Amino acid sequence: MSYPLEGLKVLDFSRVLAGPFAGRMLSDLGADVVKVEPPEGDVTRFWGKEIANIPGYYHQQNAGKRDICIDLRAEGAVELVKELVAAADILIENFRPDVMPRLGVGYDVLKQVNPRLIMLSISGFGHNGPETRRAAYAPVVHAEAGLIHRVSRGRDMATPLALHDLPLSVADTNASLHGLVGVLSAVILRERTGLGQHIDIAMIDATVATDDKLHYDLDDAWATAPLPNEIWDLPCGPVLISNDFRLLFRRLNENGYIEDRSTPEMPFEEKVSVRRQAVSELLMQQDTLEKFDTLMKSINVAWGEVRDPAKLADQITLKARGAFTEVDDRAGGKRHITQSPYRFSDAKSGVRGPAPHRGEHYIEVMRDWLGKSEGEAEALREKSVLIWDPDWRHH
């Protein structure tokens, strides 16, 4: 079996997460992804556990890529980028919208070099808007898109809680995934037209478009929403029950597990309290996950164990489906990493190697993409157009 995207060449100028994640998925699907780093490196090279000079955050988002380091301020650097673009299918970047044009490698220039080029630009607030030059990381978009405000409200969507950010970078990964869809759509369109595209993905657009609960806010209709899922701290451990409490009570009552001790004369709040007490007493009797699972299955209610993410490799489905794998840690051992989520019937996908050191593939990429000799690659390094210094972080 082959990889679906074998033969596609990708230049990945992006850094951190919005962009590198899309590049990682393209690599997992078989594309030759070359990460292009600046002399200072991707900032995520300073985040996470370091093994063989490769920290964990960078490792997860850049595994399987090759890497060159270009100083775009050096004489001849822009010309080298144009040579690479002439050979590329896709370019990914997530600078502020004015940066690439200012460096002389904006889309208007690059499409003259390669009319088939598909360029994905991911930014916080998009191109040609009132905030186009505004700096943005995921938490900024979480705030601007209303997610932090929503998280701060209690179970009744009215009680204010302490404001805090989300525990993962949704705005980044949503933008990357929507960008990935756009890129693959452009690849298909290019088969018909022969022309590339410039895809402008704003993180704030992608976040809003992916917010399945936004309609409740727009329609001022939270009263029509199901009650939020609840987490119960049981003797067998914390579990999330994915069910409106009203329906949970009804199913337990109709199946004979609990009695309805409320009366028609009771005030509403007291009736709710009595019913919650009955449910709580039953659930607290479930002292093993097996017993609790049997109870939930008998009333056809979905639930989830509230797990420590450090132990996700033990989750039975993730283990069975190979959601985690190991790659060479470049220090004589193996390192865990998340696996590609794509499962094809007659094609391959998956991480194809460890994350690269900054600039380490300059000879290979110059040879494979541009047909340059090792001497020509070394000449570019001597001119500081290309940079390769394996110990740069420790100078």
C-alpha cells in the first residue's frame, strides 16, 4: 500500500502549532514536508522534555519532516526560496500577513515563479481585515471568539466563575485542520485548472465556524439547550455521564432502579433535589467501573472515565487502534508520539520518523529538490544562506 499524498512536496515555513500541525498531517499522509526554520529556530524548540536536543512540543508537531534553516536576510536567500518554490506543490506559513510580502516572498511574487503553487496562510485575524496585523496565539482567539467567556459560566450558563483559558490550543488546531481541508481541495481543483491558490485561513474564522454551540448565543436560546453533561465522583473514580439529568433520572426510574420520591405539591427546586438525591444514592453504590458500566448499558446511557492524560496509552481503544507509536529518539532509544488518526482501507498513513534538528537536511533537500551537489549546498552554508549548527541552542 502507498501513502495517499506520495509525491507532493511541501515547504513548511510555519512555527508553533497553527501550521506545523497541518504540515505534520501532510507528512503522515505521505508528502515530503520540508520545514524551513529561521536562524532563531521555532520557539517550540524550547518547550517540553528534551531528548537529543529535541523538546517534546516540537517533537510532536514536526515528526517526519525534513528541515532546512534559511536566513532570509542573507544575500541570495530569497532567490533560494524561489528555487524551492518552483519545485514545490504547497507552501504553509503562519506569519502576520505583512511579513512574507515584506521579505519578498509573498504569494503575488511566488505565483509568478510557480503558478501551480498552493499557499496556505494561517493568521489570527486573516488578510485584508481591520486587525490583519494583530499578533495572535490561540488564547487570544479563545478570548475574542467567546470561548473563555462561555467556560467561565456555571452549569446554568448564568453563574460567573473564574475566567481561565482552555486546556488545549483549539484555535490553532482548528485553523490547521481547516487549512488542511482547503489545501487538499486546492490540490483537487488544480487537477482541473492547472493553477494553484492562495488560501487565507483566519484562526478566529475557523474557531467560530467550528463552534457547535454558538447558535445558542446568537439566538439567546441557552434555555433550549440540554443540561450540561455532569461529572460524578464515584467510589470507582470520576466519570462523565453524557446525558441530560432529566433523561437520566427518567431511565433509571422507568427501569426500576430508583423510585420517584417527589410529589406534585413539592416546589420545583425541592423536587429536583429529591430526584438528584435518589440518583446519587444509586450511583454511589457503584464501587467498580464494571458495575457502573453494566448499569449505564442497561439504560443505554453513554459515559466516560475521567482519565489522567499521562495514562492515555492504557485506554483500551487507543491501545487497540495504535493511537500512540514510538519513533527513534535519536539518543539510542525510542520516544512515544501520537499516531496519524487516518485509517484507510487500501492506503498507508502514519508518522514516518522523528522530528528534525534545525537545518540538518540542507544537503539532502538541495539534492533531492533542486539537484544541487553537496559542494553547492556547502557553498550556500558558507554564505550563511543555509545554516546548520547542531549545538546552536547551547552557545
